[in-house]
Amino acid sequence: MNITVNGAQVTFVDGKLTLSYFNVSFSAGKFPNSLNGQLQITPDQGVTMASSQEDVATISKKLIQAMVADQTEQESK
């Protein structure tokens, strides 16, 4: 799985710089069984302004795997 952290969206809240989200793009698999897309990883998911690209990628990978597992489970019902 290829995961790229494209950047962060930050805003000023009460005069302090605050993380809104990280932009992440991903691709996995090979045609015809491939998946690609984009995510926004928010502080609610455990990231901060100090998070490294590797930290954000690790959280992203877990979210992507959970989405795939959930979709697979729904399709098997």
C-alpha cells in the first residue's frame, strides 16, 4: 500500500495555530483489485501538529484497512 501525506490544513483559533487535518492519498492493489483515494486525518484520530509523516501514514493505514474489512463484511451478508 502506498500512502502519501500531502500536507496539513491549519487554522488560527484564539490566536493559536491549530491543526484541522492532514491530507493523505493512498493506492493499494493491482487492477482489477485496486483501491485508491484520499483521506483527511483529524486530531480526533490521534494526530497533532507534532505528528510525523510516518505517524500519520500508520493511522491512515489502519483506517483504510478497517474500511476495507467493513465493506467486505457488508458484502458477505
